[in-house]
Amino acid sequence: LSERLSGIFDGLKRRGALKESDVSDALREVRIALLEADVALPVVKDFVNRVKDKAIGQSVLKSVTPGQQVIKIVHDELVAMLGAEASGINLLGVPPVVILMVGLQGSGKTTTTAKLAKRLTEKEGKKVMMASLDVRRPAAQEQLKVLGEQIGVKTLPIVAGQMPVDITRRAMDAARLQGFDVLMLDTAGRLHVDAELMAEVKAVRDASQPLETLLVADSLTGQDAVNVAKAFDGEVGITGVALTRMDGDGRGGAALSMRAVTGKPIKLAGFGEKMDALEDFHPERVASRILGMGDVVSLVEKAAATIEKEDAEKMAKKMAKGEFDLDDMRTQLRQMSKLGGVQSILGMLPGMGKIKQAMAGASIDDKVFRRQEAIINSMTPTERKKPQVLNASRKKRIAAGAGVEVSEVNKLLKAHMQMAKMMKQMSKMGKSGRMPMMPG
Ligand code: GDP
Ligand code: MG
């Protein structure tokens, strides 16, 4: 028994800080993973240096290796870089709001235009009109019309011989007169970025004042896509990126590079040719794909959940001194409700079944934990530190704040007292190295 206990405390002590050598070793692997995922070299260099600075000195969680810990830091940093916060399509403007789709030929503009139109229609209940400004490729305008019929979204009637800016003006008028919420403009591409293409797109932009200018880019083209993004953002100014063919891209490095180079969010991801193969961009998934070490990441996440380092260390110190206030109890409640009550640091100690029972009464379930937490949340910091100040009127206030009866508050305080007592006994045992009261 005492072996188990001391093992846990040893573990707490052993969890040190990440050393430069730990970080360098792990980052060597990360570097290779990033390059294999087709992330641009300057982006890789910059990224690795940043993570290195950040990681050295961070503490290592118990039950993971320093290398695994570094991978987790890398993963989180990747997610942050890819855009941790989801950025949807901006439709906040005077209707008809214009969404301008730009990009190279064959990148998936027309398909993505229709996919997004379908989604805005079906999921957001918007009245959407689409117009093709592609006068270069024969039948390009018909292509959009056919897709529109397929998904039940209106397209601007085709008039032969008009230039893109003329079509734009006609589309704006039609959308305004017919009360459309959104007008989606599908432009022509070129095989490469050139001056003519940029001039055309800029003219359309000026004529339509789009709220969103989405660059449609083929994720399979990797570095080229990054250069295209840079060019379009520099010349036209984009508000976001739609990455297509993510169904065929096992790596996702283009996403990271694009984001790093343009600073513009990746808003959409195309996963196939079908009209509903369009998703929000999920940084988490792409980060795991780029790293190819998703198992390590989930391992560290589990470890982090099991022992939230600071909480655990604070707890260990307090336990050693025989202290346990209501703040500590709340920490425990949170861990237990998160982990189903088994894997928290206390749960690993022998004899803890009793404490859990004391905390929750007969039934140990999440609802009880949450109610108890609500009661503690209704206390002032002083009350949490020194529960002995709780008189009848304070208890009444707390009960009202938590939406429970005063008897519940009393029950919680009793549970806390029992726990504090046990903590004290354990700290004494810790000093003598014996555990008199714990059954084997
Ligand atoms: P545009 O020239 O930029 O308008 O490109 P299109 O929309 O015409 O798309 C070119 C081809 O790519 C078509 O055959 C589409 O079906 C296909 N495509 C577009 N998006 C995706 C995608 O996300 N995944 C896959 N697999 N194919 C796509
Ligand atoms: Mg097209």
C-alpha cells in the first residue's frame, strides 16, 4: 500500500520541466513530418523555432514521455496556427450580400460555389442566387446552371456576349430586385496567375463590393496553392480560403502554409465531387493529419485530463500539510465529474472509495458533483478558504445562489469535513510511512 502511495508522490516529483535536449529530439521528428506533409520550408523553420522556445521549460505530465509532451505542444500550436476559432461565412450586410469566388482554373470554383449555395439555402435558409462570370471556357455558364437546377438554387439567366463586369452588374440588379439574400459570383480562372486574370477579378470586385472573397484552392497542388494564395491576397485581397480535394490530400500541409503566408482563415473544405461534400474546416483534424501522430496526442490529452498538473501539485502539497479547503474540494469534484470519478489523483490512492462516497452521498453521479460544485461556486473566496465562517444567513444566501435547499449546503459541508479529516490522517501516514486506517 505505502508503495503505491509513495509511487504516486514520486511521480509528482519526477515530473520535471522539458529540457532543451528533449525538445530538440522530438522536434527533429516533427520537422520531418511537416516536410512530408508538404508544408513550405520557411513555414516549417519558423514553426519549429517558435515551438522550441515555447516548449523548453514547460512541465511534463506524469505518465507521458518528454517526447510525447512535445508532440502535444506541437499539435496545439498547429491547431492555433490553422485557426483555433471557427470562422464562418460572413453574411452580415445589406442584402444581397456578395460572395466572390476566385482561383485558378480547375481548382473547384464552380463546384464549391454550388456546394456553398446549397448549404446557405438549406442550412441557413438564405435565398441565394448564383451567377457565372466565366466567359472564357465554353459551357462554363451552363455548368453552373446545371448544378443550380440540381440543387434547386436559382442562377442568373445567361446572356451571350457579355463581359464579366457587365454580368456582375446585371446579377446585382437582378438579386436586388428579386429580393435575394446572397449573390454568389463564380469567376473564370486561368491556368496560372497572370495580369489579365487579376485585372478581371479586381474589376469584378470593385463592381460588386463583396463581403467575402473566397480563394478556392486545390489542396493537392501543395506549394503552388500557397503561391496562388499569396498572389490573390496581395492583388485582390481575400477574406478566406476554400480548400478543395481534401478527400485526396492525405497530408494537409498546404492548409498550414496558406494560413501562415496569408494570415487568412481557411473557411471551407471540399471532400468530394458531390454537392454535399463541403465541410467547415476542422483545424484539429488537419493538425493530426499533418503530424500523423494522432495517437500520441490523444495519449497526452488523456494524461492531462487525468492529472491536471497544477491542481495535482497544489493538492499534493496541501495534503502533505494536512490542508484541504473547499477550493480543493471543488477541484476534486471537477476532476471526478470529468473522469467519471476514477482516474483523478485521489482516485488512484487506496481507500478513496470512501472519500468519494463521503462527497456524493450514496449515489455518485455527475449531477451530484455538479450540484456540489454549484454550491461551492456560490461561496465567497473567504468562505471557501474558511468554511467555519459559514453561519445560518450565509448558508441561506449560498443555497439561494446555487438553487438548492440549505440542507444540501449542510450536507456538502459535512462531506468536506470528512474529507479534510481523511486528508489529515493520510498526511500523518505519509510521514510515518504507514497507513493504519486504510484497508488493503
Ligand atoms: P473550376 O474550374 O475552378 O470552376 O473547377 P470546377 O468546379 O469545375 O471543378 C473541377 C473538377 O474538380 C470537377 O470535376 C469537380 O467535380 C472536381 N472537384 C471540385 N471540388 C472537389 C473536391 O473537393 N474533391 C474532389 N475529389 N473533386 C472536386
Ligand atoms: Mg468554373
